[in-house]
Amino acid sequence: MVTSVGRPGTLTIALVIPLQGPAGIFGPSCELCALLAAEEVNQERGVLGREVRFTVVDGGAAPGRVAAEVDRLVSSGAVQAVTGWHISAVREVLAPTIAGRVPYVYTPLYEGGERAPWVFLTGETPGRQLRPALRWFAGELGVRRWAIVGDDYVWPRLTAGAIRGYLDGLGGEVCAEFFVGLGTQDFRGVLRRLARSDCDGVLMLLVGDDAVAFNRAFARAGLDRDQVRFSPLMDENMLLATGADNTRGLFAAAGYFESLPTAGGLDFGARYHGRFGPDAPVLNSLGESCYEGVRLFAELARRAQSLDARRMSTVSDGLGYDGPRGPVELRDRHLRQRVFLAAADGLEFDVIHRL
């Protein structure tokens, strides 16, 4: 969906989404959800009277390479904003590279703590996603002893630290931790150590294809008989790739699931499949986050009556709207939203609790 840039009367956004690597599984749904949002914004006379278009940047490339490409686009005036789903290792390089020259709407769940005033964040954070979920697992299932299996970069590492603090307050503990390189497909060593542990559950902080490989191997090893799995990053694409036989005892938490039985969620699903057809990539929280990114950028520009990132920041607190996730509101540049817990039921998620 790479488009021409710099045309009069248009506003071009760099859509930074993964087209390769472990997170590449999310790319197609991210692109279509962003396109749906742009088309709907354009039907409402665009952003400040300008038609929204995209230039797609591969957010699955090395962080420095992604930042260099976005810097080129921003410096040349080819793009007037940046949004999309990409891992925190990319955001940590990209945010200071953008340096407030254009607004940056970062859409994934993340570890929290981003303070740059030109960065706006639509994703879930550990305090609103993991802390209440761990409380639910302790109260409802008696799960207090967790192993953490994560990819070795900033989001899993910092999130693991938050998890340890949450479990301390619940009388629980992290009884084992394993961090692997992005792109890991062989989890035999990790599984052998998990089998010898006395953990009640496994908290997965793995991205995309890495999580799929772990889930398949976990079930083949028979560990799903005794240990539950819980992930804040487990979407419908990953569930399909994991396979129905490998999803027993698997839970996820997110602000959106395709099966979410709310008016906003159902209407979003109808619009998405009405536009792209029944064979379009399955809807999921990660793709939907890119819809939120475009929608939030449009709302910020309209409120600020400007494309200036710092002006947007000044007027951002209290901005709210209704969307696929229900009512949301921006506070301290983070989108406050409802978060739901879901259990895997074969190849679908059954939303069982609002956290």
C-alpha cells in the first residue's frame, strides 16, 4: 500500500508495521485496519481538510534501519506524522530520531514509561493489563507461582520487573525466568527446565512466530496438562498458527478481541469484512491498534487545529471518543481503555472477564 507522497491536499503518514521477522505475522491485518481508518477519516473530510495517505515502512527491520528510513521521510517533508505497530526496541530509537518534528502515535501494548511529549500511545500497559489479570489468576485459579518466558529486549525485560512487583503484592512469585533471542524457534532447553519447575503457570512475553513455536512445543511436551499459559501479546493470528490442539489452558489479555461482544467491536468487524471481504486477515488487537492510531491522530489534529506535535500534547488530556474498544480517553498521552481477559477455545478466544 505504498503511495505517492507530498501531493497537494494530502497528508501522508509513515505507517511503520512489521513485514518480516517474528512480528511479520501481524503486518497484513495492521495495514488493512489502518487503511480502513484512513478511508473513514477521509469520508469525514480528512484531517484539517487534507486526505490521509500512507507510506509503509517495514518496522520488522533492524531498529536503526527503520529510524533512518523514517528520518529520511520526515526530513524531506514526505510524511507529516508517524504511526503503527512495531516493537519497543524500534520505538526507543525512532522516538528520539523524530524529536518532535512530527506527531508519533505508537500503537502496541508496551512496558510503559514513554515520556517524550510528541509520542502518543494507544496500547495497553502492565498496570492496566497484567496487574489485574494476575490478581484474577490468583483468586480464581489459585495460580501464584509463575515462570516467565520472553524474548530478550526491552518490553519483556521491563515487563518482567513489573510482574515481580505485582506478584509480591499477591503473595506470589516468579519461580523461573527465561529470555531468548528474537526469532527463536527451538525451545527444548526452556521446556526441559519448565518441566522440572514447580510453577503453576507460564507468563509468555514472546512476539509473534516465537510464541507460536513455543505454544506448539509446550503442548507436544504435555506441559499444558499442569501449567496454564498467559500472554498479554497473543492475538487471533497467533492462535490460528498455534493450532487448536495446542491451545489448552491458554489465556490472553487485551483491549480488543475479534469475539468481543460489544456494539463497537461488532460494528468494527462488520465494517472491516464489508470492506475487505470474508477472506481478509483475521481481526485482532494488534491490527486494530493501527486503526486506533490513525483515529487518535485525526482526533488530536482536529482538537489542536494543527499538525504540531507539541500543540497536540498541550490539548490532549481528556480527549475521548467511542471506537472498537469502546469509550477511550487520553490521559498523559496514554489511551485509557477497558481491558479484557480471554481464554482460548480451540481457534477462538472466549472473552471471560473485564479486568
